[in-house]
Amino acid sequence: MSTMTKQKRSKLMMVSRALLIIIGGLLAAYGLESVLIPNNVSDGGVTGLSIVGSQLFGLPLSIFIAILNIPFVYLGYKQIGKSFAIYSIIGIVSLSIGTILMHHVPTIIEGDTLLVTVVGGVILGFGMGLALRNGGALDGIDMLAVLLSRKLPFGTSDLILFLNLFVFIVVSTVFGLQGAILSGIAYFIASKVIHIVEEGLSGSKTFKIITTQPELMVETIRDRLGRGATYTLALGGYSNEEFKEITCVINRLEESKMKEIIQEIDPKAFVAIYDVSEVKGGNFKKHDIH
């Protein structure tokens, strides 16, 4: 492949990522303006603080989103890199402009608090997940948590939880306790949708298997699932016995079939299963088993 072709492909990929991040920002704005905010439900993170600021001072939400995210974009630039900062700027600007464009969009759900939190959380999470999947971010609180975790004796997830608890306390001063609770539920739903969008619905699983019949196990996996496997020579820490550890990557739909194979061949086999967010290259392509 020529250098010119590589450059064209790289530029095309950058443009497509930017477009998807813009779509993600507009979707998140739609979730906020057409579902959550009209029903006195907020979001977590910097967006939640921006909503509170907009309600208190009567200024457009877009202004607070843009201003409050500036230090977090700088953190992203210092901690993650230039491209992440640029994509995040694109996402945050899209979210800000989206809140302006959709401020007068009719509310699609009113009154039903459960439906509001679910639908709003799903739309918001899908938009944010789309941005994250393509290398950007619409909210900077996660970057702050990563930075603080390096200086404090707490994990990133613990700090994200703590910071958002603070945000929802602030939210309660504007939307009341019920609004803060609903905002927390919507944020939880959004976080789960973000995870799904980032990793995909199908996902993959890695099986690590230690069995007394490794050859038969690999052969059966190949015949019934069309999947290859690799051996790793391992040594037992207690027995000093040498054995073959099998590693096989499958999709989630094949998990139950894989467990059936293991149970059938060696019910006493040691099995460790890991989630895999992405698989590239190698011979992961499924072979025909018919």
C-alpha cells in the first residue's frame, strides 16, 4: 500500500470519527433537552453541574458545558494525548451547540418518572458511548478521577462514584431530593449503555482451560465451534507438574456451547473466563463447521 493511500485512509478515518463524535454529542443533547431536563432530571459529571449552573443563573446550558469542560480537556491533553483532546473538543462543542438547537424541541415524555430516567439515560448513554468509542469524550469528570487516583489511595471507579455523589448533592439543591435520586438512576443507566456501546453488543470471551485431555479438548472445540486454540506450557506451583494450558477466544453466543464441551470431555477441568472488549488480527475468524 502506497504512502499516499495510507494518508487518504488515515484522513478518512479521522473525518469519520469526528462525524460520529458529532452525532454522539447531538444525541446526548437531545436526551438532555427533550427528556431529562424538562422533567427536572439531571446527569452526573460536568454536564450535571452545567445543568445546575444553567438553572441557577438563567444562562444557556451550552455556555456552562463549554466553560466547565475547559480544564478537563487540558487534563485529557496532558494525560492521554493531543488527538483525544481534539476529539473531545469536537464532542463538547457538538454537545453545547446541540443543547442550543434542541432547547425548544418538544418533550417526548412527561410525568412518568421511570420512563423518563430509562429513555433519557439510554439516549444520553448512547451519545456519550459513541463519542468515547471514537476517541473523544463529552464529559471530563472521568479524566479528573484518573488524575486523582495517581495522587490518592483510591481507585478510579471509587473516585468517579465519590465525585458524582457530590454532583448529585448539588443537583438536589435545584431539582430536590427526588430529582437527585432520578438523576442518579438516569446516570447509572447511561453508564451501562456507554459500556455496551464501547464494547459492542456481542463482545468476546477468553477461555483458559487446564485439562487432562488437552488434545481432545482442542480438537472438539475446532470441530464443534470452528474455533482455533493455543497451548501454553505451564508448571504447577505445588506439584511441579508440567501441563498444557489451552487459550481460546469465542463470541458470547458460543459460551454455553463451550461450557457443554468442557463438561462433556473433562468435568474436573480448571476453567477461567475473561471478558474481551475487542479482538483484532490473527485467526479469530470463525471456520466453517458444516
